[in-house]
Amino acid sequence: MSGAALRIEDRDSFVLATLDRPEKRNAIDLDLIAALHELCATLEAVPRTLVLQGAGANFAAGADIAQLRERRADDARAGINTRAFMRVHALPMPVIAVLDGYALGGGAELAYSADIRVGTHALHIGNPETGLGIIAAAGATWRLRELVGEGLAAEMLLAGRVLTGEEAHAAGLITHLLPNGDDALAVAITIAERIAKLDPAATQASKRVLRAPRNAHPEIDLAEQAVLFDSPEKERRMTAFLNRKQQR
Ligand code: COA
């Protein structure tokens, strides 16, 4: 399972997907979008944590501008990148993005669709779309506001401000700031391995509840909890805790 531009590696506790067009700074073209859909179909059928990174010290320098230039109104309405990134965002298990170098335009929007972002000092993340005569229509206008607040989101979207790794960390856009890509990947793997020790049903329920609209709370929390309260895994995990001293 792999499109030419998306390298997929099955690790024990997660799936590692690498955007792999380093000669084009991992610009997201139609092949990459198709490969992302194929990966999502797999992870929807058998939920796994996904770690997303870019090859060659960049995450992704945007949607492929050569293809974008040829797209017309109907292509915009089809939401080619938007629908793929929404599908990534909606994956049942957590998605962790490892952000090094450039994460611009559609590359930044793919990063915003992740649940957890870690990055490096070399990171440059932002949305220069208006400089190309278009808007950032693949998630930035709603996700960035939620992630960094309206003021900074407005400066990034209206004035094209690109954040450094330090600025992205200070804004909470990335939750770990590392010296280089290898260290950032190592932290992402540590997070994925921590997730693997948790109950996957509870993790997936937490993600659904976390992503639910404000007016769905607390009913959605209670409905999800009701399912988990009756689960054998909850019984097993709580019993193991309560018996832990006898087992020493
Ligand atoms: N779409 C298509 N091709 C892209 C691309 C994109 N978003 N970003 C980079 N590339 C291509 C370049 O055209 C170049 O191809 P070539 O070697 O065939 O000429 C190759 O990737 C390397 O890019 P280059 O600009 O030479 O690398 P750099 O390291 O000097 O600069 C960037 C990197 C990211 C600063 C620069 O490529 C850039 O500004 N890219 C566009 C960013 C952008 O506006 N993204 C938003 C798109 S929605």
C-alpha cells in the first residue's frame, strides 16, 4: 500500500507515512492526494495511530502550484485537498505531524489537520495563499483560529505571516520544539508508543468527543462513557490497577 509520493511503513505501534517528493519540497499533487485517501481508507478499516512526516528536511511546501494554476471553479468546489485533509482529521486514531523545514499553504493545512504537531527550529509554517491569488481553503480558516486564536490566525491568513519553529511553539501550534527532524520524529514515536499502551477504544472515544461541536457536550461525553463503562477492557484495566500491590 503506497502511492509513489507517499511512503508507508508499518511500525509496531503506529503507521509512518512520509510525503516523498523532496525534489519538489513535497508539494502536494493529485497523486499524493490519492495516496492519502488510500491510506485513510486503510486506517479507517483498521484504526492505527498515524505519524506523518516529509522527506528531505521539509514537511511540504504547499499544494502543487503547477497543478493549482490549471484548476478552475469546479475543481475548487470539489475541494480536492480540503476533502483529503478532512478525512485525515477524522481518522479514528490520533494523527501526529512531524514538522521540519517548510510547511506552507496546503502543507500547513495538512499539518493543521493532525491532532498533535511536533516541530523543529528550522520550521517555517504559514499560509502564503493570498500571494498566489487564492485563499487557504483546505482547513486553515477554521482550524488555525482554533489552534492559535483569532488574532494570530488573522495575521497569518491576511498578512501572510509565516511562523518560525520558536513562534509556532510559543503559539501552541506545535507542542514540542526540537533541534532537528530526527529528534522531532523520535518525540513523535515516543508519543505514538505512549498512545499504544492506552485503551484504543477509549482513545478513539476521546478523539470523537474532543472533535465534537460545543453544543454536543455533555451528551456525547456521556454516551461514549456509557459504552466504555460496560466494556471488559475497562474492567480489566481497573482491576489490574486495584490489584497491582498484590502482584508485587
Ligand atoms: N508547488 C510546486 N512546486 C513546488 C512548490 C509548490 N508548492 N514548492 C516548491 N516547488 C518546487 C520548485 O518549483 C522547484 O522545482 P524545480 O526544481 O523543478 O524548479 C523545487 O520544488 C525546489 O524549489 P525551490 O524554490 O528551488 O527550493 P528552495 O529551497 O529555494 O525554496 C520554498 C523552498 C518552499 C521557499 C519555495 O519553493 C517556495 O516558496 N515554494 C512555494 C511555497 C508556497 O507558496 N506554497 C503555497 C502553495 S498553496
